[in-house]
Amino acid sequence: MSWDKEIGELHERSKLADAMGGPDKVARQHEFGKLTIRERVDKVADAGSFHEIGKLAGVAEYDETGKLEQFTPSNFVFGTAGIDGRPVIISGDDFTVRGGSADASIAGKRMQAEGLAYELRLPHIRLVDGMGGGGSVKTIEMAGRTYIPRVAGWETVVSHLAVAPSVSLALGSVAGIGAARVATSHYSVIVKDTAQMMIAGPALVDWASSLSDFIGSASIMCG
């Protein structure tokens, strides 16, 4: 029995993961004066030291014969690396896939990154560019609900503060839990001119305002 087909698909997935959101989305990222997540990791980590975890995670589509037709990688990248020869965990959002929005990520990857940094007592470098794990209108539509008030894994983010340094960089449009992850660190940096931090994006604010108006009207009608 040969595993060549399966191994070939793994290699193909790896290549597609390296391509991120595709040439057009990468070009758009550069157009706004920003680097991609993979370029950022290369800039931060010692050359050749980054060992990515969960690179093959994503959403795949197959044809009728079971052949891989399309693969959209998770828009969250993380792994172990060295900085000046010292071990760290590096994680970051891939804005080229749905703008770094939570509904295109694999939630377990973000939780694993935080958990690994805590378990190994390693510094965590977060490169945040997008919602970074927060809820979006699309997420709520897909799930049929919001996860608020509980944020799974947040206790690990907080606990890590007591065991190792954490540094967060806001590198683009950072909203929701992404903004909270920047704030919940020992040292945070926001890039001038190309980055913004906010509680939520316009679409979610508009959705929440409509809901608030509906609740207000219902309250008046009920006396």
C-alpha cells in the first residue's frame, strides 16, 4: 500500500498555505504598506529558526474523485522560534484571508499558541492584524449566536502574564479580542499611520445599534 497520494496532498496544502490569500490579496497587503504574516515572522525571528505548528489547518474542497481542488488556510500562523538565540512563541493574524477575521480562522490554533507559551513558560510575541479571535457579524450568522460573555481560553492569556514576558504589536486594523490581546501584554506597540485599534468594526457597531433600537422599541411597547 502506498501513501504517495496522501503525502502529495500534504505537500500541496503546505504550498497553498505559503500562498496565504493568493497573489491579489498579498499585493493588496503590500499596497497598504504592510507586510504579510510570513514576511513579519521572517523579520522578527532568527533566520531559519521558525518552526510552524498547524500549517496544514484550513478549509479544503475536493472534486468527485476526491482530488484536492482548493484550500483556504487558517488565517492564524504560529510556532516556536528564536530571537537573538532565545526561544519564544510567535503568533500572528493573516490579513490576506478574510482580513484576519475570526470566522476564517481555526479557533483551536490561537488557543494552542497561548497554551503552549504558558505551558513552556516562553515569551509570546503576538503580531496582530485583524480581529484576532474576536466575534464578527459573519461568525454570529454562522453560529446563530454570540459566545459573549465567555471568551474561551482567555484565562490562559491572563495566566501567561505571571510566568513569561508577552509583547503585542498592532500592525493593521485591530478590533475586538484582537485589541484586547494587544492590551493584555507587558509591552504593546501600535504602528503609526498603518494601524488602528477599536472595540469593533462599523458592521458590528451597526448591527448592535439596530438590536439596541429593537430592544428599546419592545420595552416601550411592553410598558
